[in-house]
Amino acid sequence: MKRAFFVGTLVAVIFFICGYFTELELFTLASGGLGLVSLLISGLLSGVFISGDQIRANAAIENRDEGKKRKRGMYVFALIGAPNLIVAILLTILS
């Protein structure tokens, strides 16, 4: 988990530095796109976009190891996407 947060923050800092000094919208779009896609994948893995009945059905047939892998993937994508989305918002405000 720490590695995913470090990677997400490192990429976000690189996008912020490049976007702030060059003032190109490309870095804002790239950071926002990466953040949005990562958070959407995290939402898909967590089951946000399905009904409660489907979540209960999936939990009934899912074993403990599969659940841990799914939750770990959800956290990894969220930790990579959140800093990038924040940087995209900052770059939008500062430009």
C-alpha cells in the first residue's frame, strides 16, 4: 500500500511540476485522466456501481483470498488516483 501511495504521489508531483512551469493543459488532462480512470477502477472493484443484492450474491460465492485481492486492488487504484486528481484540480485552479 505504501508503494502505491508513493508511486501515485510521485507521478502527481511530476505532473504538477511540469504543468505548473510549462503551463500546458496536457499535464492537467493527463493527471486528471489518470486520477479519474484509477478511481473508476477502484469503484468497480469495490462494487459501488452494482446493487446490494448483487454485492451479497458476489460475497456469498467469493472466498476470503479473492476478497482480499479485490480489496487490495481497490486500495491500490484509489491511492494512485487520488493524488493525481488533486493535482489536476490544483493545476486547473492555478492556471
